[in-house]
Amino acid sequence: EINEQKAIDAVLSQNIHGLELDQRCVELAVFALALEAWRYPNSGGHRKLPVLNLACSGLSVKAAKEEWRQLGLGKKNLTIALDWLYKEFGDAPVLGSLINPANSDAANIVSWDDLSATLSDALEQENQNTQHSEDDSQNIEATVVAQGLAKAATMLAGHYQWVVTNVPYLARGKQDDTLKDFIGKR
């Protein structure tokens, strides 16, 4: 038998996964989940919660491609993953959760799980080792975006028993060319 606090932590860390195009909506979802977790009877009140499986699938790749590639730290698999993330997520603000890393060209070379783990570990290590100054602010931004996209990509590649989504609301005639081309190919 587990207590309320452990049950809440298990639900938050293992059962709820969420993606959203808008970063602000992700932040609101995190706040709402945390508030409910803290308010639940016998939950322990305000406390540190487990890492939530929420990510923004609409992050834009803003850093220059060479800065993005330098995050690969000379590791072949990591560079492959970063190249794929840069290319595929270039249209993330439009495509969002339609992107499927498990069906990517990079996944044909090496498994997405391996690439994702390598990418997450290397980016976390790079983030911890980087001394932050104004000169490397673009590199820090590239690292933060890469971490966010890696988390979103890992979630997009996952398999779930139940998926809840907003219904499509944009008629084909109002879709931009990027979305039309993507849907047309798939």
C-alpha cells in the first residue's frame, strides 16, 4: 500500500505526458498539475515534485546550424541526432506533435532510444560544464532548446494507451504550405 504522496508522484512521473505547441501553455500545465498535487489531501503540501513529462513540441531552432552541431561534442551519434533535430524541428512551430522521431532518417541509422539517451546525457553534461558569460549566450540558448526538443522528441517517439488531443480546426485551404506538404506526404 502506498500513501497519497507516493501515489501522486507516481501519477505525475509515470502516467501523465503532455505536448503543446505553445511554451506558455506548457508552463500553465506544469503550474496546474503542481498546484493540484500540493493541494490534494495528505499529499505533503508544497514540496519538490518529480520531473514532469511535459514538453513544448513547437520550439523553434533559432541557433545557427554550426552552433547547434557544436553541441555534438564530436560524437558521431550525437551529431546525427542533433542534425536530425535541427532539420526536423525547423518546422516545429507549425508541425508540433505531427513530428515522429521513430520514423525519421536518423532512427534508420541508430535507434531513437540510443540517440535520445546520448543526446540528453551530453546536453546535460554540457549545460553543467559551461561557464555562463555573455559571449556564449547563443550556445546556452542552443543547449536549452536542444534539451527541450530532445524531451519532446522522446515523448513523440513513445507509445501510449490513451491519447487526448484537440480536434483539428484548420481547414485545408487555410493551412500554410509547410503543413500541407507534410500532410500530403504522410
